[in-house]
Amino acid sequence: MGASGSEGRSFARYRNRSAGIIGPVEAISGAWALDEIVHAGAEHVDPAYVAGYDRKAGYDPTEDVEDLRRRGLDRESTVVDIGCGAGTFALAVAPHCRRAIAVDVSGAMLSEVARRVAQSGVTNVRTVQAGFLTYEHEGAAANVVFTRNALHHLPDFWKALSLTRVASMMAPGGILWLRDLVYSFEAAETGPVLDRWFDEATDDPTTGYTRAELVEHVRAEHNTFTWLLESMIEHAGFRIASTELHPSRTYARYECVKAPPTP
């Protein structure tokens, strides 16, 4: 039958391997591979949307940069920003590291990053058009991988593959700083929690997300529960060092430390 003893032994070996250091994991390709640009949403490749992206997102990277500096980010560090958007974090962290690699599946987003890089005069930001499943890291292992509001574009199977690939490009002790839409409630609480979240939406789509946009987001995107995501993070080879959960119970920040090699 299919559930043979040999399959059980193979699965056990995989679990042991995931608990420690992971070697390079190749880009996901082939007929079965997910198309990340399709899952990112048409708006993220629209230059008009990109132009107003930062105002709508309302993200200030200062706190994240300072938190990472307190945890060891320095001028020798390699930082990878996956799902970099318009490059707000990459440009903010660039003065504090050796190199910042801004990764996004959207050419329109990367064009905006390139424009801002040229305007700012920074020389250590490089752009790469790729995603979690296709980015191929080169050079020194990453000390920090930052990702904000990008992993939720992928269904959970692909999240797990993505986190494994992220771990494989990082130095032991490196930090994955993950911010994303994550549900910190039980499945039975879904309706009331989401209704409260929708009620807090803005009426101005240029400065935030409207009720209609949040409703469509829940219907079309792949936000997951904390109790599912945390298992994926740990299985990929990270230790969760700290967590911040938003009062809305729809957003989280994770500090994930790459596990050292197992003996």
C-alpha cells in the first residue's frame, strides 16, 4: 500500500533536515510552478497604482530599521527585501548595511525603486525582478531578510516553500523580519473579527484601504492564521524570537532567527 515504512523513514529524514541548517534551495520552476506575478494582483503592475502606493500603504520604515540595528544589523550586513514594493524599506536600510537587494515580481515597482535610488544617490541598492519562489541569492549569505505584506499573496503550500527558500539563503543567526496580514484568532471567530476590521476601514482609497477593498482582499488573497504560519516558520528552520500582534487581530510582525547547524 502507499503508506509504506520507507515513506515514513523518508518523511522523518526530511523533518530532521528542516529543523537545522538548510542548503541552497533552487528556484521553483516547471509546469507545476505558481506564477507569482499573477498572484501579486494586477494593481501592482499598474504604473498609476505604483505612483500612489506609498501614500496608500502609509508605511514608515524607521522603527523596523532601528529594531534591526539593535539586533545586529551593521555596515557589513547583507539585507534582502522580498516584495520590496516601491523600495521604501530598502532605501531606508541602505545607509546601515553593506548591500540591500530589492526584490519584487513587478517591473513597475522596480522601475519606481530605480528612480528613487537614482534620485537619492545611494550606491548599494540592487534590484532583482523575482519573487519568493524564483529569487536566486548570490554572494554572501543574507544577514537580514525583510518582507512586508507580500507572503499573503501565496497559498499556504507555497508559503511553506517560500520560507524554506528564504532560510536557505540566510546565514545562521540571521533574522527574517516578517510583517504581513495574519489572522490571530480561531476559525470560529472569523465573522465577528473581520466585521470589526471592515468597520475600521477608511473612506479615502488614496490614504488607506476601504471596506470594499478589505472585503475583496479577504475573498481573493491568502491570509493565513498565526497558528498555521508559525508552524511553517519553525519547520523551515527558524526560531520565532518575538511576535507583535495588531489589536485588529488581522496583522502580525515576526522576528525569526535562522537556526544554527545541527550536529
